[in-house]
Amino acid sequence: MLGKKSLEYGLRILWPWLRTTFLIAFFFSFSLSLGELNSTMMIADETVRTLPLEIYGAISGYRFSYASAVAVILLLLSVSTFIVVERSVRHFEL
């Protein structure tokens, strides 16, 4: 491997090359998991409250203004995640 040991090859050659890809994959999966409702409903009990469960409960109780406010919070979290990805990708590409 170019005359380097495996660890040095991984840290000096592979990691800088794959760092941006891993960063994008992490934040993309994080932003998708923010809105995950199905698995949370299957696993969670009454003590667990997540933003998607709050939205679901508010809509079920006909509290649409509260559901809209929580949805805006969830939207801001998702958008801020994508902004962090864009800025960090530009930082790593320089």
C-alpha cells in the first residue's frame, strides 16, 4: 500500500479522501431520522416523547396550531443540519 503501514495508509491517504463522504452520509442520515415516526411508535412507550410523536399527538387531539409550531421546530432542525453539511463540505474541499 504505497510503502506505508495499514494504519498510516488509512489515516494519511484514505481518511482525507473519504472524510467528506462520511460527513455527508452522517448528516443526511441524521436529518432523515429526525422525522422518523414509524419505528418510534413501535418501540416507544408513554414516557418517550419525540418531536414526530408530539406532532402526531397534537394532530390527533385537533391542536393544529401546536402541531404547526412543533413542525416548524423540526423543520428548523432539519434545515440547520443541511446548512452545517454545506459549510463543512466547503471547509473540507479547500
